[in-house]
Amino acid sequence: MRETAILTEQAKAEDKLYKEYSEEAKFGMKYVEPFLLNLNDCSHVLEVGSGPCILISQLSMLHKNINFQAIEPMGPGFYMFDSLIQKAQKDNLFKLYPSGYETFESEIKFDLIYLINSFEHLPDFQHCIHFLKDNLAANGRCIILCPNYSFPYEPHFQLPVIISSKITHYIFRKKLQLLRVTTTYTVYGTV
């Protein structure tokens, strides 16, 4: 009986998370889809910061002749994405690299690279700009969309952002310790 209650609670939490990220996927779809319509078959598309992979899953189902790849740094705070990612990958229409862009390597140049609500999480955006430039095809396009931080919220850890990540970490240190989250970041170069 207790196991059933736990599974039911997990299913409710997963459903809530799916609905939240589905809204973000709808937002991203509105801006990414027009660019995909102009791509040739066998074009290459990269999503940087794919979260639970809802957006890339939907796009890859609609555009089966385009090669989709995704990068998502799977660390503490991302455990709740596991079952959503497994569902998203069930049709095997895109390849997911569970790493940050910093360690991603590809011989492919991408016709489209997009970042939907992930650019603001980067510790060194200038380094990422270099990564994007180096990985775009000659006539490739890049879409970067960032949220409005008049209501800042960190969905990975389900916490409000209070002034800065250091202050937020201090205020919510007990909750973050339960998730085994640290505030260590590696900053890469400058432009």
C-alpha cells in the first residue's frame, strides 16, 4: 500500500513537471519551428540545454529527415528529468549527450543551434558564444532565448533565485545539501 502511494506521488510530481516544461517547449517551438521549415533534409540541429528533452522530442517527431542532437549537463538537480528523458527518447529520433557544451565534441557543423531558457545558466556566456560560432555551419543560424527574470525561478532545483546564485545557495543550503549540490563552476576563457 505504501509503495503504491509513493508511486502515485511520484507520478503526480512527474506529471506536474511535464506540464511545466511542456509550456516551455511550446514557447520554444514557436520560435524554432520557422527556422526548421527552411532547412533541407539531412540538416543538422543542436539544442544546447535540453532539460527533459520535450522540445527536441517534439521537433524531431515533426521533422524526421533532420538530424537532431541535444546537450544537457546531467548533474545534481536534474534527477527529476530521468523518466521524462526516457519517454522523450523512446522513438530514438535524436541523440542526447549528457554533458555540458564545454566537453561536447562533434565533427559536424550545425545548420541550426538553439538555446531556449538555458543561456542564462551558463557561468561564462562569452565562452559559449565561441562554442556556438565554432560549431555553426557556414550559413548556420543560432537562436538564443532567455526568460524574463522579473520573476526568477530555478526549475532544476525548484527554488526562487534570490539576488544571485551565491545568496540563493546560502539561503537554501540545507535543501541543496540534500540534493548534494555545490556552487563550484569552471569558467572558460574570455572573448
